[in-house]
Amino acid sequence: MTDPEKPARIALVTGAGGGIGRAVVATLAARGHAVVASDVDAPDAPGAAANVALDVTDTAGVERVVDDVETTHGPIDVLVCTAGIIRPARLLDTTDDDWAAVLDVNTTGVLRMLRAVGRRMAGRRHGSIVVVASNAGSVPRTGIVGYATSKAAAIHLTRCAGLELAEFGVRANVVSPGSTDTTMLRALPVAGAVDDAAEKAIAGSLPDHRVGIPLRRVADPADIAEAVAYLASDAARHVTMQELYVDGGASLQT
């Protein structure tokens, strides 16, 4: 339950039109946050206090939207970056355009958000940032070289941000999902006898050097959102620069 006498925390979520982003909005709202849901086209995210258009590839637009959110709703306490795209391709087939587009959203887009919101949080000496990356950022994957590289860069970017912002009382952490039941997963090309993307992920693929998922299920977006909500909360007040894997054991991290 939330304290009716305590002002709601303001949370800004990017990529709120996607499966994970929508789940994050709903989960944070259920915990009493006033959530501003954003995506390149204004989403219709259940539980959001407001839905706004935000293109993370537009530096001036990011600064303008962040300023508008703080003017209209109040200081941003929590930033969650879930905006991301994927353009599947193996190394030898990756074009310059696809490479640039994926990094512009998945890595530089995170930089733009961390810079705009982090500057304001640092001035207030308070705030929590959570970046949703991917276990592909630490475990090599075939067929998604641009996506995996962009997520690896976003993970390290967030750690560096966390180190620089720590003196101001601002935390920055990463949630790295594995295969999650979203439109992005279903859109991936799946070859072989197993036609369903979720079943393919669970089974793993020896030719692709990919282990399966030990828990024998793909994640639900709510599983990722719960991890985000923990890292954003005061329960994690002494946790920063950390990466939390939510992948059913698929990355075999120790």
C-alpha cells in the first residue's frame, strides 16, 4: 500500500509502447508512482499518469520532453530506459545503416536520457536510474551483432554513469533480460525444426552456440518489470552500478 500523505514519486519510462516498457509502467504505477510513459509515438500504457511522444534519437527533443515532464508533473525521481530496436543480421551481412540505427537508439539513446535526467537528479542529490539491456550484452550471440554490441555498450555506459553520479546520491543499475515473450522475440527469424521463437529459445541451439533456458520458460514482461521496480525502490538504496540478469539461468552467470 502507498502512503496517501506522501507525494507520489515521478517516474519516466522510455519505450513504454513495447511489452517490457508497458509492464514497467503498470508495475511502478501499482507501487504508487506517477508514471510518465513515453515512446517514439505517444503510447497508451495502462496505469500511466501521462503518455508522451519521445524520440530518444533526438537530443533536443529529449531535453525538451524531460523539461516538460518536470514542469508539468514534478521532479523525476525514477528513470527507466527500455526503448530499444533490433535489426537481426550476422556480422558479414550487417549494413552501416542498420548498425548506426541500432546504436543510435540502444546506446546513444540511453546516453541522451542519462545526461538529461541525470543532470537534474544530481542537482537534487536524489534519484534512481534503471536501464533495461539484455543478456546478449555479455554473452556473444550469432545473428544479432549490432543489437548485442549496443546492449554491451549500454551496460557499461550505465555503470560509468553510476560511478560518476554516486557522489550526488543517484543510483544507476541495469536489468538484463533473456528471452522475453514480446513482439521483438516473436519477430526474430527462427530456423530449424522448432518454429516457435519461445520454444526455440528454451531448447537452445548447438549450431548457434547457444544454451537453452534452465528454468524451461521464457520470461513474461512482468518478470522484468518486477526486477526494475526493485532496483528503482528504496529497498535497493545501497545498490548501484549492478547488473541483474532475469533470464532463467540462460547466461549461466556466476
